[in-house]
Amino acid sequence: MRTTIRILETPEEMEAVEALQRLVWPGSELDIVPAHMLLAACHNGGLVIGAFAEEFQSAFDENADRSSSQLVGFVYGFPGLYFTPDGPRPKHCSHMMGVHPDFRDHGLGFSLKRAQWQMVRRQGLDRITWTYDPLLSRNAHLNIAKLGAVCNTYQREVYGEMRDSLNVGFPSDRFQVDWWVNTHRVNRRLSKKARRPLDLSDYYAGGVEVINPSSVEKDGFPEPAAELSPASNIRVQGEFIPILLVEIPFDFQALKTAKPALALQWRNHTRALFEDLFETGYLVTDFIFLPGSSPRSFYALTHGDSTL
């Protein structure tokens, strides 16, 4: 599918973003970012970028009616600060990205983030941050494996009690990821010669272990490990294990719908595990899918010099 990506600036375009939010996160009008807030952000250093499917438009030229184009994806962010021992530094806070339900799995998320990366670099900033639910495999694959973001920050209940139908009833725990836009890691992933994704066999060949291997129930849903594997002490002869794997459910949204108690068990299990690993100095650097009749998902975490 051919798409066009462009910066959004007009009231009509922001109203289209409002409408798309209602499709992506149904169920709570109070959680919609209104058009006037989007306009205020983009007129003061923020960015709202839209994706348009070609079949929904008659043309994309100087004479095209931009307001009548059908929006199928967007990303929205604004300037922010982070704090260092030398004082505050500027960053871009990427707050929201959504893709029309009928246009997922076409690479729109990657294209929107790549456009955001290009614009933030032009602004002279070197860091983009955003949050996402660490148990959503689709988001993890995009953010960590494809875009090259990293994470060592786990935040509990970031948004409090959420009301939209995708999040209602579950703790709004999130990863905050760091996207260092000028690094070789990120540039390589966004180039036309992107690195070959590592799969689980690559990690196993290097002796890397899954420290919380799940067991699969008869209904196909995984249960978190009751006890961590021997590698869970994360030290061998006094040294930290340089790389380890953490398993998460392959389809957390389906699990929440079918077995909410088990989904909450996974939330609490991974919350404790990631908080402990981050406190110990580990950093999320990769994400791996294991396809098949019983698909599985894993984060790769590295420690110390091995991160480089």
C-alpha cells in the first residue's frame, strides 16, 4: 500500500486527528486530545504528522484539497525537558501515535516515526521519549526492534485509571523508552540497509537464557513462571550475565479479554521483574518473536559494556 506522510497544521486536519483517535481508542471521549491542543502544540515547536492512504485521495499535488483527504495514521509530540547533573536539556516528547484499525500491519507506524525522527533532528534535538505498555508485543517490536529505542525506566500507573476500552480495568504501567536519534544504532535501523533482525536461535546459540520461561495452558494462553530459572540470580561467578531474555505474552490484548485474572498476574510478574532488572543496571535493547502454532515473545536485556 502506497502512502503519503506529511506535517499537519490546519484546524481541519486536527479535527481529522480527533476523529481517528475515537477509532483507535474507543470508549472515552474524555481521553481525546482536542484539536485546539494539537494546534497549540504544533504552533509552538510540537509536531503532528499524518499518514494518508493513496486510494483515499484523488491526488497529492499543489492543487489537491488537503482538507478532504482521509487520514489513516498520525503521530503527535511536543518539546519537553529532561534533567541531568549539568541542568535541564531539551527533548521531544512523543505523546501519541495511532493507526486506523483497517490499516494496521502495513508499516505506517514505522513510516510515521521515521518522519518524526527526521523533523526532530532538524530541530537540533538528540532525544525522543515516549511510553508504551511493555506487554504489547506489536508495540515492543516496532519501538525496540525496528526503531532502535532502548529502555531502562519502568513507570507504575502512569495515567492512573484509564477509561478507554483497550485499557480499562488494568494498571497503566508503562515503559518509558529513549530514542537517541543521532546514534549509529538508530541510524542503522532506519537506513535502507537495516541490520538483519536477530531471532531466538541467535540468542540461544550465544548461550543466552530465558529467565522466566512460561508454561502454556490447554487453551493456548501462557502462564508466567512461578519461579525464575537458575539464571535469575543474574550473576555467574560474581559477574552479571551480559545478556538475558524476558518472556511476555504474545497477545496481551486477547489475554485481557479472555482471562483478565491471568493478564493481571502477568502485569504483576513483569512489573517486579523489570523493576529489579533496571535497578540492577540492565537495559532493554531488542525484542524477538517466535512464530508458530504457539507464538512467543521475548525482550532482550543487556548489562554494562555489552550494551555498547
